[in-house]
Amino acid sequence: MTDDYDAQKDGFESYNVWIAANRARLLRERCAAARRVEVIGQCELYLGDCMEIMPHLGKVDAVVTDPPYGIRRDQGMGDGGHCGKTGKKRKASRYTGSWDREKPAGEVFDAIVDCGKHIIVWGGQFFTDRLPPSGKWLWWDKQQTMPSYGDGELAWTNLPGEACRKFTYSLNGMIARSETGLHPTQKPVPLMMWCLSFLHHNSSVLDPFMGSGTTGVACAKTGRPFVGIEIDETYFDIACRRIEDAYRQGDMFVSAPKCAEQETEQFGLNLGEVAP
């Protein structure tokens, strides 16, 4: 902590800003691999390569993330082939970094299954040869006509319950207009809030591929500590702005789900519809 804060001179309104700045400075000293560190509320945000930053971090209760395997319909770069929307073989492209090269997919999924209690793997249909059988799949219906990133996503889970649950998210709603276009693989905030509802209310969450910060926004809205890492400075700045806005606005647009098992419907997001 620095000694340049004077409560009588500066006023107590700036105290939280001063605390956050000093906390960010201490985190930068602890993690020199980060190019920038921002502290916003209960959120610690790091700009840099997650493979270099994560060894310097403490323990967290959960990892909620969308790893950077960019999926194109019929073409792509990188390792591992997947079947695209048109049924043709294509590969997963890497956005940035060496994460895919450092950890073979088989080892990653073995570690996830071994250590995870509640596990949701978006795009899990591409990795059925590396994951155990699932008793419950999740389907996110994007309800969009633009085919660039598909009109839906499947998620493998180890959750109990029906064989399949369907989530719908209308891109014509108020939330969609304010949230879309920030990142090409962005998930809706209410959907991430539903994923977080499996955790205790004060569980800490890590997203090593933060992107535009949707997981951080969901944590801010539900009062959970969050650690986010993003290698792209443009998306890092967007994430900082969105998380700041989430703390200022609270739950003005999106209310936190009561619990993971209860059905919630708000602004076009149906959490709990059993797929036919």
C-alpha cells in the first residue's frame, strides 16, 4: 500500500478507487507475466497469456470458460478435425496463443473429469471419443438466421436429470441488442449465470480465456469473486468496461436464477425446457 492517500484531503468517496489501484499494483508485482492488471469490485482481470499467468495465481473453486477453438463451417486451421454445420470435415482454428499445442485434448478432458464435480463442456459433441457417456446433454438454440457461427450449440455434462435440456435465447430482445457483437463466440449472460448457479454463492471463478468478459459479468451480477485472463487487449478493454457496467447497473436487466433446477424465463432465455 502506498502512503499518499489522505482521507481528510481526498474524501472517502475515492477510498475504494485507491484500494483497487493498490490491490492491482500488488497483483502486478506478484504476477510479472501480466501486461496489465485491473481490479474491479471482486474481479481480478489479467492481460496476458494464461499459461504464463495461471502458475502465479491462487486456488479457485471453479473454472468457467470457453477455450479458443474457433469453429468455421467448412474450413479452418489448427489441430483436430470436426464435422461442421454442412456435414463436411473441417478443423478447429486457434485464435491466439499456444494453449492447444501445450495440452493435448485427451489430457485436458481427463483432468476435467477427474477434478470436476459439475461439468459442462460446450461443443462436447466434437469430443465424444474423449469424454465418458453423458446422461444429460444441453442444447442452446441461438434462434438466429446468420450461419457464421451456427444456430445452436450442444454441451456435454455430467449433471443428473433429463437426457436433454434446451435453452433458447432470442437475439431480438433488449439484452441481445446490448450484448451481441462483442466477441464471435460470446455466450449470453443469463446462460452463464445459469451455469454459475450450480456453485455456492461465494465460490471463486476463473476464466482463463475471458474474451469480452461475459463470465465476469455473470459473476459481478451474482456476487461471486472472479479471476479473468485475456491475451487480446481489445477484448480485455471491452471486458473491463462490461464488468464495470455490471457493477453499476446491478441486476437492472437480468435477475439471477433462483437455483439451477428451477425453470426461469426472462427476455427470451428459457432455462429448463426439456427438449422433445
